Amino acid sequence: MSDICAKRVMIAALKSGSGKTLITCGLLKHLKDKGLDVVSFKCGPDYIDPMFHKKVLGIDGRNLDTYFSGTEGVKRIVAEVGEKYAVMEGVMGIYDGMKADSLEGSCYEASKVTKTPVILIADASGCGRTIISLIKGVLHDDTDCLIKGIILNRISSSFYDSLKDVLIKEIRAFRSDVELLGFFPKKPELSIESRHLGLRLPKEIDLLREKIEKSAKVLDENIETDKIIRIMENAENLYVDLKENVAFNDKKKKVNLAVAYDEAFCFYYKDNLDLFRENGVEIEFFSPLWDKTLPKDADGILLGGGYPELYLDRLSKNTNMLSSIRCAIENNVPSLAECGGFMYLHKSVADTDGNEYEMVGAIDGKCSFSGHLVRFGYMRINSANEDAFQDELFGSLIGMKGHEFHYYDSSINGEAFVAGKPDNSRMWKCMITENNGIWGFPHFYYRSDPEFVLKFIDRMSEKK
């Protein structure tokens, strides 16, 4: 047994688009500038924010997802950071989760199971006194009294001055333990474009750092940050079992996993890579954009998601890498490909104008832009066809949880498995299993089915 002892806070909001990301980044920068040991978390399956925090702020970030990890897994993830200062960014609205009749998958659920105090971001633009009613409504449903502070966002200083006394009075009459911490003024020039995270151009990174530095300054000028730190430091310690039910690969051969990582392929859960490392796998990153061949000692290949559609010309012209990957697959080197990596394995990918670019060619199909999100959201592998089920590696994928988030679709999505929404309200065939490879659009969370990782390592060991 250990405990959750991090000084921590959840940044939640009334709804999506309320400005959580900007305020979270400003707070992280402010805490780091004060010399505090800071880590970040993002609720839900989103890769972007943890990558953003690491790349731009130099702060380690991980995901908190009760669907993927379960409540005990979320507790374990938070406990592992020790006594650091942890800032958690919520997803959508504070109570929004997988279903309207439940808190499952919401940031409130994550706060509840980890006993993390919440700061509520209330976007007050376009509102008058109504914002008080909205806040009181959210406080009414805070049955565990987790909300400890409120920040009004996108509001002028004059309106804040006219509103704050009545807001404080009405909140205190309702909940004496909730403080109004200040406001963040309208600053459209500080908005952060989410797709910047796929780009590593120095000019882009410098611009983002400049925006966050300004955000931290604005936050410090208008919000009582010392009270936020006090809220974090007053977070309750919580005992939690750190043990996982995983049979570790401690007696097998050491194997090397080649992981695609560059501007085009950058969507990876830290937990997924850590699970490989914990089982003795050496990870070697390579770039499909810039390197000429796979690492020569690769026993397996992982092609993650990302932005290949933004780099089709460069990917297509790197024929040496295309040939290297195609040759490895033809020689049955075990491979995993998710979303963008799955697209890369196709014969061709078309850009949004319909221009086709040749890719690896391991899949005799074409990917093209659909114009809308395809099979968006959480999913799970429910069953396999007979051929896939009879293969020990492929069959072990049954039960794996993941999510899909893509605007491109394939002419050959595969039929090796049947996937479904968490409530099985929708089912569909997916995934291709060929040459020791498992390829498809889903992004998987491997700790939801760690046995699959052990089977994949076994398969890599057989290639030694």
C-alpha cells in the first residue's frame, strides 16, 4: 500500500471551450517559475495536452481516464507522482462523461476517486447575473464538496468588479468553503491552436512559449495564485494499492521495439511505452520522415498516430524508409499500427484535394479524407473472427479498450475483430492481422489488457 500525497488540483469548467487549457498552462508555468516540482494530467484519452506540456513547458504529463484505467488505475497513476504539485485538466464540462445518467468518465469522477479539490472555470462572456445561477447549479450537484475555488474567464475587470461582491455573497450563503479566486480577462491573442502540437518548428514552439509566459503573467496579476497553491497543499492524502495484476516478462530475451516518433507520428500514451519498458523491452525511436531505414536491431515495430496527412509528400519521397518497413513486414517482424500509422501502411493516402501519395503498401488500399469524424469515441474489442482468435497473439487483443479520433477513412478497414462502443450501442468490424501485424484505426490503451503486450513481446522474442 502507498498513498496519494501529491499537492493537487483539478481545473474543470462548465463546458468545453471555457478556456481550461489556457488557464492550466498559465498555472503550470507560474508554479514552475516559483521553483515547485510540477507534473500535469489530462482527463480523457487526449494525447495533445500531455505532449504540449512536455514539449513546450518541459513538464511531464500523463492521462487520467477512468474508462481505460478504472478507478483503481487512476488512483495508482496519481499516487506514482509522489509529493509533486499536480495540475489536472478536466475534459468537457465538470460532470460530462460517457453517459448523461452517470458520472463515469467525467473529470468529476476522477476528482472524486482521488479526492482532488476542484477549481471551476466559468466562462462569463455574454453573461450577466446569469453566471451566478450557473455556478450555483454546478455547486448544487457537487455532492462530495470537491469544488474549492472559482475563476471567472473572459470577463472585463470592470464587470468583474461589479459582479464579485454579489457572487461572493451568494456563493458563501450556499457553500462557505468555496472561494472566488479572481478572473482571467478576454485575451484572444493568447488562444492556443491545438494542432500546433504536431509541429516541431522552432518558430511554432517559441510562439507558444511566449503565449504561455504572457498567460502566466496575466494569471498572476488577476488571480490569487497563493490561494490556489494552498488549495493544492490542503488536498487530502488517500491510501491506494499500487500493485497491478500483471505477469511481468522477467525471464525472457531482451527485445528491441522500433517506435516511429517525429512530426508526423507523435501520439503515444506514456503508460503504453512504460508498460513495454517495465517488461524489459528496449525502445528505439526512429523517424519515417527523416531516417532512411528502421533501426537494424528492431525485433518489433510500433507505428503510432499523429499527423501523417500533413507530411504526405515527404513521407512518400522517403522511399528507402517505405521499403525498409515493407521488407520488415514481409519478413514477419511483429508490428502494431494505430490510426496515422495504419494510414501509413496503405498503398496510398490522398490529401484533402484528392492528390494521392504512395505509402508503404503493406495494405492494398487507399485512405482518404472523409470530411467528418469517423467512428469517434471510446471503443472496445469484443470478439475476433476464427482465424484471428486461433492465433495466440491476435486472440489476446479481445477485451482491449481504446478510442478512435480521425477524419480519414480506409477502403480496407479490416475484419479481423468486432469492436463496439462501451455500451455496445454500435458495433463494427475492424483491424487487419497479417504477417504478425495488428493494424487499424483504434488507439489502444495497453494497460486495459496487459496480457496482449506480453504476447506481443513473446512474438518479438521468437524473431531473435
